[in-house]
Amino acid sequence: KCLRTMCEDTTFWSRGDEDEGVTWHNVGSEWMSPTDPCVIKKCVRVNEEVFTQTRNVSCQLREPSSCPFATEMRCDQRSGCCPSCRCEPVNGCILNGTVLAPGKRMMLDECTTCQCNTRQGLYLTYKLMCGKITCEPCPKNYQMEKTSGSCCGKCLPTRCDIQLRDGTILYLKPNETIQDGCDNHFCKVNRKGDFIWERKITGCPPFDSKKCLAEGGKVTKLGNTCCETCVEPECRLTTGRLEFVKVDNCVNENQLNLHYCEGKCTSKAIYNITLHRLEDICTCCSATTTNAMLVPLRCANGSLVHHQVFNARECKCLSRKCQP
């Protein structure tokens, strides 16, 4: 049995009795189709049969995104199956999806200007150069106010910074005022537009609030002013503690709560027409009712005795002769 050892390939149509346009290829060889450059042929043997196998050419194309900025991919069908691609510069710079011609400027926003420049190299390229205007910051207590068509606006005052007595920082608007104890703070704007902080301080007489409270008084405002004064307590019954009692060689073993009178009573000096002089009239916070209490005392010899003390039960302001 005679077996074929080569593959026959016809480059164009011919009569069956002619070999013109026919080529022969050994088993295992590959060649490009003479009629289609994108087809590769191969001579193969399968089960003692020889035939021609074909496959399409796979072209490795570059992605358009692989080109540098301001260039684009251009492909030409020069020879063979696959096109020849390369990155070539666009005729200008790309800005927000548009092409900016070389040497031209464009405002990107109120503060940013861009210009398209050319750059010589292996091939001509275009580079977009952008510059941003830097605005000077506004001073303290001012803020930037934008104006239409301008990058840098105007610095306008907005408030006064004030400091209270306790160190707290507050911010006042124009014509706003605040009271801090005896300090009055006011914010105003002068003719030049500057913010002015005015502070008015009211002077008060010396006053010790801790001493007032310790002595049973009450801290209150002095009239309609911001100053403070102490309102002394009226004559009243007050509870005290008797801690130590000693009679001869006998002392108490336990402390004793004892009531006494304490507080303010009015005193005055008025003219006595009979005596033809000013006469002092004094009133004292006095006990009007008392009761006796027995305090147990332990003596040195161990015996126990009782000592009588008096406990106030009611208090009232009573007249007394004022001592010179």
C-alpha cells in the first residue's frame, strides 16, 4: 500500500492535470497561507493519513491605556497579518477631555491656569503645565469672603475674641455685649472696619466671701450693682458643742450639744431732747428663755458629780446700755 508522505497546497486554481501553483510540504512543517496571511497551515499525519491543518494567527495588540499621557495609539497594516501599533503624541494637550493647542492657556478654575507646552525628544510631545494662585491667609478675627470672578476674596472681620476672668475665651459678634461679674464686654467695629473689644470694669469695696459664709452670713449683691456684700444673720438660736468642762479636779467625759444666741441686732444713736445730747441705744442678741442642764463630771478619785450649765431655748434682741 502506497502512503502519502507530503501535503499538497494550491496557491491558486489550476487544471487538475497541471502542477503549476501547487507546493508540497513535509509532515511537521508549517507555512503561511498564500491567500490569507492570518492563516497558518501545518502538514500532519494521523493514522497513516497525511492532511493539512490550519489555525488563525493571534495578534498581540497593545492596550491604548499603555500609551503615555498626551499620546494616543496609532496602528498601521504594514505587512503580514497583525497591524503595527505605536504611541504618537496628539496635536496638543488633553485637558478635561478636550485638546488644548500648543501655547494656548485655559482657566481650569478661578485660581488655576493651564498651558500646553511642547517638548522635544525622540518624538515631539506635549506637556500640560498648570499653576495655582496662592492666597494670603486672613489675619486673626477675619475670614475670607469670596468675590465673583476673583480667586482671592476679601478679608473681612467676623468677631471679637474676649477673655473672661476665669480664662475662658468667648467670641462676640458686632454690637454684642456680655457681663462677667463686674466686667462688661462689648464688641464693635470702627470706621476702618477693625473689630474693637471694649471692657468696662466696676470697682467694688474689699469683700471676703469665705469669711462671710464661715460666720453664718449670706453673700448678696450690693443694691443694683455687681458688687457683693455680706448680710449678717439675724438674732437666732444656734447649736454649739461643749467639749471641755472642768470644775476643781473633775472633768466631763463626753461632749455636750449646747444652744446659745447669735446674730445681728440693730444699734443706733439718737438725740435726747431732755439730755441735750446724742444717746446710744444698743440691742443685743440675748437669751430670753433658758433651761438648766446637768453635766456629769468624773473626778480624780473616780467619783461622779454633776455640774449645772444653762442652755438657751429662745433668743431675742434686747436693749442694753451701751458701754463707752
